[in-house]
Amino acid sequence: MRTYLLMMLLMVISTVKSQTYDTTFYNEDSGLTQWHVTQMLQDHNGMMWFSTWNGLNRFDGKEFIAFKSKAGDGSNMPTDRIRDMILAKNNDIYCRVDETWYRFSQKDGKFYNLTVRANRILNSVSHRQTKFMKGKEEKLFEMYDRQGNLWCIMKNGIQKLTPSHSPVKQLDQVGHSSQIRAFFKDHKGQIWISSREEKCIYLFDRSLHFKKSIPIQASAYTIAEDAQGQILLGCKPEGLLIGNENGFQRCSPPLDIYDIVTSSHEPTWIASFQGIFQLKGGKLTSWLPPTAPQMRFRKIFQKGNVLLGATTEGLFVADIKNKKFILHQKEANRVNSMSSSACMNILEHQGHLYIATESGGVNEILNTNLLDKQLRFRHFDMSMGLASDIALSMVSLGNNILIVSSNKLIILNPQTGKSRSLSKHFLQRSCRFSDATPIRLADGRWLLGLQDGAIQINEKALQGSRFRPYLALTAISIENHPTLYHADALNKITLQTDERTLSLSFAALDYSDPHHILYAYRLADDTEWHYLGHNRTITLPELKPGDYELLIQSTNADGTWSNNTRKLSIHVTPKFTETIWFTLLNLLTIITILAIGGYTYYYIKRMKSQQRETLEAYLALLHTEEQEQKTAQEKTSKPQLSEQDDAIMKRVMTFVEEHIGDTDAGVSEMAEAALMSKSNLTRKLKELIGLTPGDFLKEARIKKATELLKNTNMNISEIAYMCGFNDPKYFSKVFKSSIGKTPSEYRE
């Protein structure tokens, strides 16, 4: 029994000692304000804080921000030499400077004085998150954060140790300097692996126990099995090899073969740099017509009567029966064309076809008819949240698609568009993947090809970490105001009338590897997320007045998008010119102007009408010889004027009747007859009839002339002289200007 316990103890000790860590060291070169660190803690949200002899340092995993007292801020702190600190229940931090305690508020980023009683209580608190390392010369304090990272205060800075456990295992039997070109599982469950450099085939049983290495003196780029159980190797440049685990024979002329597709009832398709070939009855024939352009076919896929090929020039789609094909490429003026013409792989997943591209992510074909002249594609790329646009190969993983990129694995759910990446932090090693399509073993392990060997990983491990980091607001900058670093307590921001631009910084508090965290944001009214990559700052420029809700989310360090959405309400205060009251005032002003304009227009129109009626009435009072014989009852009624105005008009009319034929009669004489000055007479006649005295006299003479032209046989010259014109030509000109006709035309 004692021996058993001793063995168990030794096993535990061995396990603890075998635990490996990734070590990161922080000092002033990393942004720490002072290398002499006195204490550390993790607040309720998960943020790390460090007290130094040069202020309080906040660390979000990538950036240190220092908080210090300032002259005039109301705090009695004599220096920023913080010797100790304690976390308060409300997330504030108590800091001891010399022998006095102060409270640091995370809401406003300021230090506050404490009472003597509060100082006495804090001096009696002995609990700290850290453990003092007695007897350790270099390490002073240590603590574990909530993720299990070990933080150590050293004599010259801070050390972080992150536990590392790689979920991948190298397949040692395959050369570590060999680029893996293909995996294949035969009908027995045996695993065949080819590499470019080794010029052999590695054969494993269904449990991945190594069986043998089969020399082929060629580089096999693809492996397949026909209906008879023969293994087909597509090589470059040796062409097609056929055989079994006992050996292979060359069965074609030299070809650069990249893919082979076999079927129990269809001919075998072979894709190569030289084109597409068919293998039927042991005979290899070229399928493409001679006029077809030469393309490097990386992968081919048959769906019914349609053959698809992933080529370096685009997506090849052919009607097998009619041997007609279309090459679909990236187009300059069509958004839903291919995102990249260089295609790598083709996958049918849950009834949909997906194309892996060299630099444009993954494209989903949206057409139901693959033979349409123009195919539409849905793009899954970095703008949609993918960690990389490089898709070397892909395979179905349950409801998801496992995408192999150059240095990471991406798991995409094509139904939701959500994805997560598994990179160096998750794999615990740097990986440079090859374009070999991964395969799954019966026990749930996956085999993946590298540029330097092959690795295996359990499917359960591909789920990644479920850790959900807190998303902290670390800084806010409004317009041209100084940046505020105490932003995390804010849930709502109000921008004043002169503030329209807002910049925000944030951080997901995952300290295991913060450099691999991805971020995205959207406003509540947006339908799509805006993916930022590793960028932790956004700027919202020229916001219009109103209310907004900003949503921010992130992945954890393993690349899994977390349900950690941070919401921030933003109110932009409108200027008076942007309010509804200003709009109503403008509307009222416009209505008032229109009303005044309309009233003025109709008033002037009415006044002119009255003036015209008055003018015509008084002009009608002028006597001709014929009118003198009419009775007083037949005379035109005079308009209704005031007694004073009527008296003036009577004197004016008397003057006009007496001097209508007098060429020397003018305004001065008319004013004298009316017993008024020239200016007063002019103003009064403009008011009553809308004419100056001179124009009125002219109108009276023209009125007299029309009656003479109508009622007498006098010639035009006589009429001109009788009406006060001393020049018949001038009379004709004035008459036409007033009546619209010459005297002769009027008489006719």
C-alpha cells in the first residue's frame, strides 16, 4: 500500500513538472511605467492591475495604461509610489502610498482621499490575491488568474506563464521534411499517405499503426481506388501508376496528375496540367477538345452530367454529354462573380457546392443549374469574419466546413456565416499546412498535411476553448477632446451639439494569447457585422443627430466567436438647426412669407384695378362735341372718392378739358390749376389712378383721339393737332404704343 501511494505521488509530481508554459516578460519596454512592481490583482471584470513606484498600471493583454494623481485633482497623494493595493467590492481599487490609503475610482479614473477610520480598516486587511514567494531571489509575488495563467512579480518586471498543451501529435513515421501531398482511406480502412520529397507511399492500418513504406520512385499528388480495389497514384511528372501494397506499375505517358476521381459505374476521371483524361477499360484518352486552353486542373468533381474542375484560371464547368464547357472567373464589374480565379478545391456539403480559392476565401455556388452561362457566388472571406482568405483545401465537419489555410484551421458554419480559427495558440506550435485534403479516421482522429510532415488531432479538440472573455471598453475619444481611459463603466455616451465623431478602443480579456483575438462591430440598425481583424479601435465619424446602439463582439484566443457582445448606447444631441422646432419654424416662416406675398400680390392687383377703374371713369368724363348734346343722365357715373380727392380730380379734369388741345400745357400748369405743388400732385395722381400728371394728360389726349377717329372724318394730322400733339409722326408713335395700332389701323 505504501509503495502504491509513493508511486501515485511520484506520478503527480512528474505530471506537474512536465507541464510546459509559454513565458512572456513585461517591463518598461513593454509599456509598464516602472520596472519596480509592488503588487498585482485581477478585478471583477478580469482586468489585470499592477501597482508600481510610478502609478497604477492597467493591462488588457496588449497595452499598459497608467493612472496617476495630478495637481489640483483634489487628492492628497504626495507621490505616485504605490506600495500596496486591495480590490474593493464595487471594483474600485484601494492604493497605499507610503502609509496612507487612497481610493481609485474606475468610473472616473481619479484618486480620492479616505478617512482615518477607513485607513485603519484597510491596514488590518491581510488578504491579497498574490502569494509572497519567501526565499525566492528573483520572484517576489505570484498569482493565478481566472484562466490559469501564472503571473509573477519579478525584481525587474512582470512574468506571465501560460500553460501549453498541444492537441496535435506528429505522425513520426512520415518524414518531417516531407511535404504531404495526399491522404487516402481504402475500402479496408487502411491509410495511404504520399509526400513530394520521399518518393514513396506510407501505408498504415485502420488504427494508424505503421505497416510499411512502398517505394514508387515518383511524387504522388493524389491517391484513389478503383472498383477492383486497385490503388491509383497520380504523379508528377510520371503520370498514372496502378498497383497495390506490393508495388506499382506505370500506366500512362508522362503527365502532371493532380486529382483522380473513380466510380463503380462511370469512367475514371483524371485531372492534370495537360488537361482532363478518362480511364476506361485500361485505356487513357484525352477528354477535352484540342481547342480547349491549357489549364492546371487541381481538383475535379462530377455531379450528374456536369463536371467541375478547380483550375489556376478559374472554375471549369462542363456538360459531359455535349462536351461544352464554361470557365467562370473573377470579374471586374460583377460583385457576385468569383472572388478569385485561382481555385484550389471543390466540396459538396449538405447539397451545396463550395469552391476553395487561393486568395479569395470560399465561394458558394448559388445557382441551381450549374450549366448557367453566369454563375452567382456567395463569398466567405475576411470581410465576413474568416481569419484568412487563403483556402488550400476543405472537408465537411458535421454541419460545418473545415478549411485548411496556410498556417491555421478555420471552421465555418455556412448556414450562419459564423467561423472560428484554430491557429498557433490553439495548436501550440507553428504549422504550415499543405493543400492535402484532410481525412477522418474511424476513431475520430483527423490527419492533416504539413509542408514538413503530417499531424493528427482529435475531433473533440477541434471544438476549441469555450472561454468567454469579458469585453472591456478601454478608451473613448470624442471629437478633439483628450482621450478618456476610464471608459469601461460607461453604458451610454451623450455627444453635445458640437461633437459628431467618436472613437472607441476595447479589449477582450483573454490573457492566454491576446494577439490572436478577432473583433467585429455593428450598429443596431445594420444587418451585417463589420469585421476588424485584430484591430481594437473603431471610429464613427460625422454621426447624425439621434440615438444609436453600438454592438461589439470578439473571439477568444482560440478564435471562437464568443457570446460576449458589449452594448453601448450613443445619443447625439442635435443643434437647434437640426431639431423639429427649427423645421417647424422654417415651415411657419415659409407659410408667413407666402401669405404676405399672396396678400401683397392681391392687394397690389386690387389697387391697380381700382386705379384703372378710376382712370377710365374720369377719362370717360371728357367731352366731345357729340357728348355735349347728351343729357346729364347719360354721362358716365364718377367713381366714389373722398370729397377732397374728388375736388382735386374735378380741378384736374377741368384743366384737361380746357387745355387738351394746348401743346404748351404741362404738369406745372396742371398743378397750379389743381392748387397743389407738382410733387404733391404727382403723388396724389399715382395714388388715385396709378399715373403721373404727364402720363394722365397723354392718356386723356389719346382717349380724345380715339373718339375723334371713330366719330369724325378729320384727317390724322388735324386730330393730332387738336389733341395737343405738334408732330403727327410722334402722335402716331404714341398712339400705337398705347392702343397697339396706328391711327390709320384703328380707324379701319
